[in-house]
Amino acid sequence: MFLRPFAHYGLHFIFPLLIALFLYRKTWKTTYFIFLLCMLIDLDHLLATPIFDPNRCSINFHPLHSYYAIAIYVGFLIFKKTRILGIGLLLHILADTVDCWMIQ
């Protein structure tokens, strides 16, 4: 229970920073900013009642966390112009997936 917030927020903020630093050295600040902007997919939580439920798995519950949306995010990896966005969105989904695994 104590580890869950550290794992979740570490994967949301620290892991993307490391990816930006190591894979996009010259543009790491811009890349990390885009990764942080990918947090905006959590706006779909506003459509749920209650808005926040610590024991709810986001994956395939919220529209922007659905399997269809994830397929689109994977598609973003194909094109160079959308690749960073795709990586950021998939890192967000990864963080939420790990969080789902930790729900008791």
C-alpha cells in the first residue's frame, strides 16, 4: 500500500524524465514537457462517478484509457512527427497499468 503512490507517480514523472534524458538528449526539455502534457488524458476521469476512486483500474474504464485509444497511441509510434507523443501516452498507460496491478 505504501509503495503504490511511489510506483505510480514515479512512473508518471521520473521514468519519462529518464526516457527524455537518455533517448532525446538534445531536446530532452521539450520532450519531457510533451511527456508531461500527456497527463491531460486523465481529464477523462472527470466523466466518471466518482471522479477519483483509488481502487478503480483506469485501463479500459475511461475513454482515453480504452484499448481503442491505446491502439491509436501505438499507431503514433509509426510516424516520426507523432512518435514522442505516442511514447508519452504509452508511458502514461504503463504507469496506470502498474497501478492496476497493485490494487488489492
